[in-house]
Amino acid sequence: MAAKQRWDGNFEKVQRFCDDNGRWPKQSDGALGTWCDRQRVAKKVQGHGRISPAQIAKLDGIGFDWGRTMPSQETVEPAGPAAEPQQ
């Protein structure tokens, strides 16, 4: 199978996963999560032919999350002077 066909197949699987689960696959979700992570990395090094502008546009078109999963602000403990209660 050609690389473009594999990419298109994975794209369709990711889109279905998101439709079914209401979120993008995480790396802990197996091969599909790994594929998503690779797309994020490939976009960062776009000049090396890893992901085409057309593929980026296709992922953008379905609202793909290009960021990594980060803890929410509520779970992060503030530090420093701003963390002290004001009187």
C-alpha cells in the first residue's frame, strides 16, 4: 500500500474515533494515538517532507488538535508570590 493510501486510511480512522469518542486519540490508545502524535511532530518539522500542506489542511478541516494533552489549569498548583493569598 502506498504511503498516501496509508495516511488517508489513518486519517479516516482518526476522524471516526473522534466522532465515536468525542476526543482525539491519545498515545495510550495504541497505534492510532501514536499516528496522531507523529502528525504533530511532522508538522513541527514540516520542511522535511514528513507531512504535506494538503495533509495539514485536511487535519485542520476536521478540527484536529495539534497540541499535546496538558493538565488543566485547575490541577496545576500556582507557585511564587502570586500564589500567596491577598489580604
